[in-house]
Amino acid sequence: MKKIILFLVFSLVAANQLWALDVGPETRSWGKFSLEIEGDVITQPLKLRSNPTYWQEETVYDPSTGETTVTTRDGDYFDEVYTSYGSAYTYKRNWEDIKNKSNLLLQKVCYEILDKFDVYGKLGISDKNIVYTEYIDYYRFSASDDWDRSSSREDIENNNFHTSFVWSLGLKGTLYESTNGLKVRANVQYLGLENELKFSDYEDREENSTSSAIVKSKRSQKFETSQTQWQIALTICQQIKQILPYAGVEYIDAKIKWDYANEVETGAYDKDTGSLILSDKVIQKRHAEFKPEKNWNGILGVRYLIKEYASLNLEGKSFGELSFSTSANIKF
């Protein structure tokens, strides 16, 4: 992949933008600089690079004895097996229908370095939503009570919204132009994205009329996402008066990292004196890495030239992902 990119850059091949890259045709520069505002809506099917992993630590403190007990476990999240209080627990999990749903707003700055080639950068924000369906097979077996063995299955959909900062750098240009105006254009782009989302902490208070204890719990959650992505696009275009229709293909090589942390602190207090009876703290972490389910996209778009220095663009992609983008460009 890197050899292909280096070859294209060395050949002064150009690129697109983030997933909904504007790989469409461009008129001969009216000036050295151009500005563009772009909005994208993307649904990108993903698959796991490997099974997710998990790590958990539980700390129990008993004030009456002064003892603190710490237990940890980690391993494959899809095949979790552990023993607790004399019972054996098994979780068989699977994720299906994984999608990366994003809405993007980008500002692009482009500078002409040669007659037919431009270098550009983009800054913007992304509302990122990784959605998947989790299937769970759960078994619990107690040696003392064989009947206390159960199995269950449930379908869970997880929505983890991220509002993140997005940036990209690219190079684009014309590889070939025929005498009748038919152009073959190329675009290479590198994308970076990283953000952190913390859920507001909340506290529960449980009081049982038949119990002498009050239970308080506090929970916090954190999601972290990072993404790196290379994109290479080739398009063919032909200007018809003020309309420039174009079509092409795009190759994407992306890596998405997803981390989740959950921390729950629980304390049992005497209802009359308020003194601590028992405290329990559980920290859970999960890590997963994704890549596009398909690396190739088909591109179809059209650019409308309002003036020599201004244009509007509409573009759609399918096959690998389903995306739509619109942009407005002005040169000066």
C-alpha cells in the first residue's frame, strides 16, 4: 500500500478528501488559492481486525476486618470464562452488522503548486457513531447446585456517539487530458481523527425497608476513538457547458481503534449510624480495532460551474460505503 502511495505522489498524482472525498473535476485555477466548505453523510460497514479484548479489576474492602481483596482478569471478550464465589461463568459473544455512521463538516484550503496539481488540507468536526449488534450466550454453573445452570441469549445494539476533530492532507491533479477535454484525475489523501468522550457521573441510592443498610453507587464511563486512513481515487470527467459530470473508483485503507472504560464504586452503609459496612470498586476496560468491510468504492458526481471562480459539487459513493456529500468552492 505504501509503495503504491509513494509511486502516485512521485508521479504527482492527486487525491481526495475524507470518506466523502471530493474527487470530482476542477476547472483550471483562477488563482493560486481556493476555499471549500463541505458536508458529508456516511454509512461505512466495518469488520473487526481481531477479537475485542477486555480487562477487569475488582477491589473489595471490609472495614470490620480491615482486609482489602483485589481480583483481576483479562482475555478475549468473545470468549470470557471465570470463576467467582464457587460458580463458573462463561460468556460467548459475537458482534455483527458493524457500521460507522458519521456526519462531517469540513473546511478545505487548496494551493496550486503546478499548472495541474494542487496540495490541500482540511479541518473540521465529525459526529461519529459506531453501531453494532452484540449477541451473547451466557452460562453459569454452580458445583453445589447443578440445577443452577442457565443459558440466555440477547440482542443488544450499542450506539456510541463521538463529536471529534478531523484533519487531512492531500495531493490531487490531472494525469491525462485528451484533445476533446476528457480528463483523468487522481487524488491521494491521509486522514486523522482522535477524540475522547466522557459520560457524566451519576449516583444511585437504594434503600430497602427490610434491610439495615443503605447502598450508594457511582458510575463513570469513557469512550476513546482514533482513526487513520489512506484514500486513493481515480476519476474520469468531461465538461459539458457549465456541468462537469464525473465517475470513478476509490481505494480506502483505514484503521479504527475503539476503547471503552467503565468504573463503578458501590458502598453499603449502616442505616442508623452511616458507617461503612462494605465497599466495592469495579473497573472494566474493552479494546477493539476495526477496518472497512470493503476497500473499494464507486464514485459518481457532478460539479456545476457558477462562475470561473465559483462552483457547487454533489457526490455519492456506493459498494464499499454509502455516502453523500455537497460542497461549495471559491477561488481567489
